[in-house]
Amino acid sequence: MNTPILAIMLIVSIIIGLIGLIVFLWGLKNGQFDDARKITHGALFDSVEDLNLAYAILQNQGDTMKHYTLAVIGAGPGGISAAIEAKLKGLDVVLFEKGKEHNATLRKFYKDGKRVDRDYKGEHIELEGVIDFSDTIKEGALAMFDELLIKHNIDVMYESDVESIQRQQNGELLISISGNRTFLARYVIIAIGKMGQPNKPSYKIPSTLLRQVNYNVSNVQAGEKLLVVGGGNSAVEYACELANTHNTTLNYRRDSFSRINEVNAIELDKQIKSNTLKTKLGVDIEGLSDDGGKIKAHFSDGSTEVFDRAIYAIGGSSPVDFLKKCQIALDENNIPKVDEHLQSSVEGIFIAGDILFKSGASIAVAISQADKIIRYIAPLCK
């Protein structure tokens, strides 16, 4: 073999060796051979115990993970209020929101122009913090929270679904976020609402009807015969609005509506008296069946009726699976147990908003509870 060929082969071998050495050094520097780092970044993950062990190892190695004094989960009225009150008291705070925008409940379940009440069921709450919320409409509420987030420069991490919160041996709270991200916080406030997970009827809905059984009005088509089920403000508002353009029936298991506000009560009475809205009151639905691709409702009085679409507005449910994953104790109604400071059974994790109530709560309650929690936490951080 002649000298030029040998020289070329030698040069190529040296280059390949150098590339290999560079890759090895890069991997070593960036933890590619470090199981602890790989676990915390999602490359290896068999159990929560693995994650906790990896975190402890990284702490000993001096590795850094983003740390906050307070993490707030849910960018609704309560969550935004908590973040603002905390920042004004000098706390390092981050706000996690699983959606692309704040106040997902208002955006999804409130029609444009819908009234947004400060209080609920006539219960007036005095607000002591900096957030002064008054009765408004959907657009006004969203604009107000937009302005507050900008004014106070709140760090909101959108599209960040919190999957679990685990208390570490040193008292820190390890927060696992979608996308294999982890953060640390001294305190956490869970301020997620119920409406993101609407209640569903106890009876099974036939699989062939799943597209026609909805929990808001976004899929209603022109000319459809509609059944609206529920006895709260949302159900009445849906029914009254739809009755102006569709053949609509409102079903409620009771004879009267004791949970709706005065404005909705007046409109409902007007619609019923004018025969614009049909009602099926004092009877429950025992089940649904498929009638040639349409919904056949079977009522407890023995009657049946066929509809093109059914809209259930029967409230929301507590995110039980998430709360249980965080080891938070629940009562017989799956409501988190809290102390006088709204701290859950897990030290450092606080709860605010309507998931603390079986029948929901007002915006004023969520704001007031957020302020109460921050007033308790702030002195502990000095």
C-alpha cells in the first residue's frame, strides 16, 4: 500500500477519533451518562420513587432546578389573584396554566356577552386584597384579568399541565409538568376549577350518540331539536338562548329553579309563558337510546321523546385523580380536606376556589380565599 493512501487513512482515523472524543466529552458534561439526570428529564422513569431519588442525587451534586417560593396551579380568578397578591408581598411566584390562555372556563362555557356575577347564590363576600371584581360580562372579565397580568408582570407558564406534586424529605414540593419538566416550590396553591371536567349523567350514553351529547353549545347545528338538561344558571341560559332559534326543551329533575339568579329567573319565566321554551320539569332522565341515529330520552314518568342533540349543564366535578396522585386527603364527597388556613393534608399545598365546594363557589370566594392564603404564607417566607 503506497504512502499517500496510508496518510489519508491515518488522517481519517484521527478525525473520527476526535469526533468520538468530542461527543463523549459533551455527553459527560451534559449528564448523558448520569441516570439521575436522565430520570428527572424523562429519559428514564419507572416510578415516583425513582424521581425522588434522582432529585436527591442531583441536589447532592449541586445541580440546579428552577425554584420558586410559590407555585400557583390554574390561571382562573383565584389563581391569578393568588399570583398577584404573592408578588406584591415580594414572593417569587410562577403561575401554571394547562391551556393556551387564562380563564379557560369563562372562554369555553360562557357565551359572548354572558353576565359574570361577582357573588353566587346571594352570598356577598368582602374583598380585602388588591383585586376588586364587580359584576360584568364575559368580555369585561377577560379584559380585566388581561390588564392585571400585564400590570403586575406575572410569570404565566401556559400549556403546562401539572401532573403531580410530591413533597420531598427536605420539605420542598417537586412539581411535575407535562413535557417532562420539573420545578421546585416551597408552597403550592391549587386553584383549578370544576368546569373543565363537566359532570356526566350516571347512566351510560350509547357510543353511537357520543357526538350528539354535549356539555356546552359549541356544536349545535341549525334546525336541530334540542334537549337541555340541568337546573343551574348555565342550563337556563343555554335553554333561553337556544329557544330563540331552535326547538328547545329544558329538563330539570325538580319542579322549580332555586339556584338561578334573578335575571335568569325573569327570562326563563318569560320564555315559558310565551311558549318559546318547552319544559320537562319534575322528572328525571333514566337513560338514552339510539333511535335511528337520534337521541331518544327515557323519562322517569314513563314518557319518551326524540331529539337531535342533548346538552348537559349539570355542573363540574372535582379533578379527583389529580388530587389523589398528590396524596391530598378527600372527604366522602371527594372535596379536599383543608384546615383553617386552607392548607390541605399535604403540608405546603393549599386549595382555593370552587373545588372546595360541592355546588361550586363565586368568583369573589376564589379571590378572597387566594388573598387569605397569601396573607398566611407571606410572613412564613421572611
